[in-house]
Amino acid sequence: MHCKSNEKNQRFDRRISRRVTSESMRFEFGGAVHQTLEWNSFGFKTNLNSDFKVREGDSFVIRSIGYGNLKMIPVMIRAEVLRKEDDSISVRFLQNHQRDRNAFESFVSRSQSEENSVLVA
């Protein structure tokens, strides 16, 4: 019973997580940088580079992330392909704890602030 409660809470957390439909986030994996179609603290959807061959359930490592036109930041984030469509994939971050989601959202907030200050200057 306790496990089901945690599982239910995790699903609830995912529903309330802010989903952003934006090409502002960039993730590097499979030897290329991919811009997002939408993203949140649990994962993202991106157009698929034809050179990156994956199937649903495949895991891989994201090597860097960036926001807007700002410099890419090196990371090592394990991720898994949830859904593969003709020209896009939906990806979830593995071992995504609340601490990691907070750090990710903090990165995005700082990046948005930096990008806005660059645009205004």
C-alpha cells in the first residue's frame, strides 16, 4: 500500500510540473545538439536527428544543456526514450529526484534571467 501511495504521488508531481512549449532549451546527446519542442523538469520532446538511432526504452547520456543562445553547460544526465514518433522523441530523465528537479528549474530560471539581461543591455 505504501508503494502505491508513492507511485501515485509521483504521478501527481508530474501532472503539476510546469510544461514549457519552447525551443529555448538545448540538450546535447548522440553527437548533436537538439532543441526542444517542449520540456519540463521530468524530461522533454525534441525533433530527432536522423543520425541518432534509438528505440523506445533505449537509454543514453545527455552531455550538456543550454538555454537560448547561452553557452552549453557540461552535464551527465541519464535519460530514456519514452516514445518515438516519425521525426521526434519524448525523453524522460532517469533517477530524477526532487533535488535534481529543483536544480534544473533553478538553472532554467538563472538562464532566463541572463538571457533577458543580455537582450536588454
